[in-house]
Amino acid sequence: MRRLLLKSSVLAVLAPAGRRFAAAQGTPMVFALITTTRVEDTRTAWEPFLADMRRVTGLDIQGYYAPVYAAAIDALVANRAQLAWLSSKAALDCIERANVEVFGQLVDSAGSPGYRSVIITRRDSPVASIDQLLARPRAFGFAMGEVSSTSGHAMPSYALFVPRGIQPERHFAPFVRGNHAQTLEAVLGGQVHAGTYNTEELQRLKASQPAKAAALRVLWESALIPKDPLLWRKDLPLSVRSKITAFLFGYGKTAEERTRLKQMFDLAGFRPSTNQQLKFVLEIEDFKQRSEVLLDPRLDEARRNEKLADLRDRYNRLARALQAPSGGPP
């Protein structure tokens, strides 16, 4: 298995050399954007910003509004997209699979360094506490985020389910997955008793749909999660990267720009970052995966040790990638 992983890593590094970014040939550059609510909402929020980006940089940058996180990941890995806004967990998946890196980070209007994962229920729900929700297997329904969502999957798994030996897919009935908007509607619609959400989405809901927000109660809140990263492919020419960073890190100085950012899910701008911001989610993911192996009763000692060795190799490989210096312009 480790030989296969090594081969995959080598191919991921070498493959882009045969299909370098083709800006010189006049093909558009694609900016992949995750969708936490509806595709239409994300497109409406980001299109005016992308129009500014095209006008200022002179680059033909087109938005790709991914319906699920996996689609945004695949677009960046396959070089169908060259830039992306992703969750931290999705960014780690990309770095593991392709020649990409973190170069920036979102900044919200409050200047917060991060946000928190939460578990919500309806205010009139019979579930009064997180302990009650988790106490009896298959007693309650649960909606959980996509597997590449940091707040919807990685953080609650790490902090809540794994330490208790709970596998959500087996513990809850019914169990459903979706983006943040879909998990919210599953909770509000009574399809499930509780679900994952996050403090950013909750604040936006309070501002845009206060009646829905008032119908919710928070059962659990996580530690702080760093703000989402921006990524680019390392094979982008330095001249292109310089134009992108000059625009992004300088955006938000005028009243019109600040209004656009506010409409982009309450942003205040962007700041430089590196792969090192993902160390947090690597630790979470590694702990979760190792715990699942250790707690799996189906594994004999030899198979368990083999899996743990593979996870150790993966952790060390990714830790080196996260420490590598950024290839972006200063």
C-alpha cells in the first residue's frame, strides 16, 4: 500500500508538467468555490468580485461554483481549476493529491481568526443536551456535513464522536449528509433531531432569516477552527501569482469593495497564509483515523499495525508538505 501511495504522490507532482496553466494560450483561469448554502447564493455573492478581479488583473478568471466539496477538490486536483476557496479539510485533501498550496486566508468583517463547529437542534426538540443526543444508539436522527467539511465532519468527529467510540452512521437513525444549508433544513424540517452547523453560518442566518435562527438551539460548540484557506496550483507562473496576490490582498480599500466583500458571506478581505495553517486539521484528522483503527474490533493485531504504520507515513508526509516554504510571491 505504501508503494502505491508513493507512486500516486510522484504522479501528482509530475502530471502538471505536461499540462501547465495555459493562460498564454488565452484559456480562462478557473476559481473553484465551495457552496455552503446554494450554488445560486454563492454565484450571486462572488460574481461582482470576480468581475473586479478580471478588470484589475487583466486575467480571464471564471468562477466554478461547486455543488459539493468533492467537485471543487477534483477540479483543482485535475487542473480544471487553478484557484480555489476550500475548507481546511478539503485543502488538506488537495495537498495530499496534487501540486497545490495554500497562499491566502479569508478574513471576516469582525476580524475573527476563526469560527466554531456547532451541533444544533430545534428549540422545541425533545433533545435537551448533547449527552442525551449521544446516550442511546439509534434513538435520534442526525444530519452531518460532507466528509471534506471541517466544521461539518472533521471537527465534530475529532472532538465529540471519536472520543466516545461513536460512529455516527451507525449511531443515529436516520443519518443524512449534506452541505450546511441541507443539514439546517433537515433539522428545521423535522427530518432529524440534530445536525452539524457552524457559527459563521449561524450568524448569517440570524441576519438574513432571524425567524429560522430563533427556532434553533445550540447543543454543543467546538474549539476555534482557523478561517478557510485560498489555494492555487504551484504550476501557475510567478507573474500570474503576483497579479492575483496584489489584487486579493489589496482588495477592500474602497466603500464599493467593502460592500462587495460584505455580500460575500460577510468578508472583510483576504490575508497571506501558507500550508502551515492546515496543521490544525492534520492533527484532528490523524487522531480521528488512528482512533478508528484502534477501536475497530474487526482488525487483528497484524492488520491493525499495518494500518497504523500507513497512517504514520501519511502523517509524516503531510507534515513535511505543510512545513514546506510557500512558492508564492512575497
